[in-house]
Amino acid sequence: MVAARDGFQPCALDTGAAAPMPRWERNLVVAALLVHVVDVGLDLLVVLLFLAHMQWGFFFGTAGVILWAWLVSSLYISFGGGSPAPGDIDDGGVADRLPQFFLNFVQVQIFAEAYRSVFHNGDTDYFHTLRLMEAILESAPNSLVQLYALIIWAGTGDAPEGAAPLLRLSVFASFVSVGLGLAMWEQKVQFRTSSMYVAAVAVMRAFEIASRALTLAIFASLSHPYGFWWALLIDYGVMLFLIVRHQSVQFTYGLFVALPLVLVSLEPLVWRREDHAVPKDSYYMVRILEFVLMWILIIHKQDAVDAKIDSSSIWLGCEALALISTLGLYVTLPFVWRIARRHELSRDVADWGEDGQKEGLGDSLYSNSDLSSSGSDCGADDQDGELPPE
């Protein structure tokens, strides 16, 4: 039996079917799909904008991020952790995986997963995984690239009149996408959670990526053209050092996961400290230190803004939003953190209501994972008949 808000509901083995999806979770899937469509559509429009006005650096940066995100997520779903193991009864081989790869690459698979989840009470693991990967691999880096373009190009005479509004809208959609994608992962790994907690995590995560991207973009515009790359490379090195020191994940996986960690912390807050690639306390201490150092430089060079930035209104607007989003992050983080600690769980524990057929983001790349990801037993033997934690 699995505990639910309305009492005790039979698990999948008792009835032969998954428990009904709560209405708020179904609405969350629909909202996430709409955000996905808007975010990807705006990113493509921004690519066309850069192409039409021959902004080759920004064009290749934005287009490269999109192609990279679509390629990685498609490979993961079709051939990686999201696919059946070779030799599994559900594994149809390369002949079945290639169509899935192409459908995911052209953004069709996420519609199919959303339809299955909403109308057929299907497994949501693939949908959550696709949204998460689009958020951390496409939305987060493109928000930084587009903010950089907004500051140093959109306010100049070379940019068309509609460039700045389009970039602002695309950046905002990226912030929402990242916040929602990470909040849905937070919701998925828990046995039971509330819509209010998921909403709080989404807001906190949106503040987090907004604070980081805005501060980096402002700093990079003052140290153009090399400060942007030096800031990212140094931070990547710091993240890699923290990953190696913590020793929670394999080094090869750490090389990959350190890339999105440059912009936003990944793992759910409800995971134990030892289960994070970079512990949250270490991660946010680094972010506070970097924020202070960057803003010392920004304030020191404030007098040079008019000489280096053609549009002071865009510059001042980004500064104000960076400070507001940073304040919002560190106001909401303690409340979310306190709730997460009350519901702390191991990353090795899967959702109790799933049948294990689709693993989503699995734990195969973690170094100390001794437990299997299965929720089909609805109360494993080592639980001694106890209910899962709230």
C-alpha cells in the first residue's frame, strides 16, 4: 500500500495498474509542455535573428547549444540510461532505437510522452527526463548567451528595433524552463509531495539561474571579449575540483555534470548531502563568493559603463534584475531547504509507485549506488512493512 493525501491507495501490484495521477501533477505536465514549446520556439527565432543580422558569434553559440542539447537528450533516451538494457525483453535493438532517436531529436517524442502521461495515466519518467535535459542543456546556457547579446549588441544601432524585446522574452522563458524542469525532477524523486512545494522549488530555481546568468552576463560585458570564457573555465575547474573531492560520482560522469553545474545546481534538494555531485552547502558558498567578487569588479568599473555599453538602460535593467533575483534566491532557499531536510531521502530510492519499466535519469553513473531503482515491490523487504517516508 502507498500513502496518499486522501488516505491509502493500492499500489501497482495490488491492482495491476498505476495509481491515478493527481490532477495538479497532470496540470504540471501540460504547463511544462507549453513552456517547452515556447522556450524552444523562441530559441529558434533568436537563432534566425542572429543569422539575419550576421551576428556570427551569437548565432553559432545559440545554434550550437540547441543542437548539442537535442543530440545529447536524444542519445540518452535512445541509447543511454533511458533505454532498455541490451538483451532485455523490451529491447528491440538498433532498429527500434533509431526511430526513437529521430523522433526525440525533432521534438516529437516529448509530445508523445506528454499525451501518454495526461490521457493514458502513463509513466512520466521519460517526460520528466526530456524536460530536465532541455532545461539544463539548452535553456540555461542559452539564457546566458542571449543576455550577453542583449547587453552588448541589442542596444546598439546595428540591432533591429525588435531584437531587445525578443531576447528579453526568450531569456525569461529560459528562466521559467529551468525552474520548472528542476522542480519536476524534485517532485519525481519523492514518494509524496505537494503542489506548493513544487511551486516553491520552481520559483527558487528560477531565481537561481536568473541570478547566475545575469551576473555572468554583466561581468562578461565589462571584460569583453575574453572575460566570458575565463569566468566559465575557472568555474568549471572549481566545480570539477569539488566533484573530485566529494567522490560521490565517477570521475568520467563528473567531467560531464560539471558543465551544467557552472550555471545551476542540478540534484534535487531532498537528496542527502553525500548523494550530491557537489554538496549544496559547498556549491552555494562558491556562488556567494563569486557573486561578491564579480560585483566588486562591476562596481569598480561602473564609471566605464557608458563608454563600453551603448544602451545604459539595458545595462541598468540587467543590474537591477541581477540583484533582485539574487535576493529572491537567498530569501526562498532557506524555506525550501528546511522542507527538503524534513523529507530527505537517498538517491538510490526510486518512486514507490513506478513499475520500473522506464528509469528516466538512472543512477548507473554514480559510484556508490548499491541499491536497485525499483518501486514495483511497493515496500521492499528491507522496509520491514513500514511506510515510505513523507
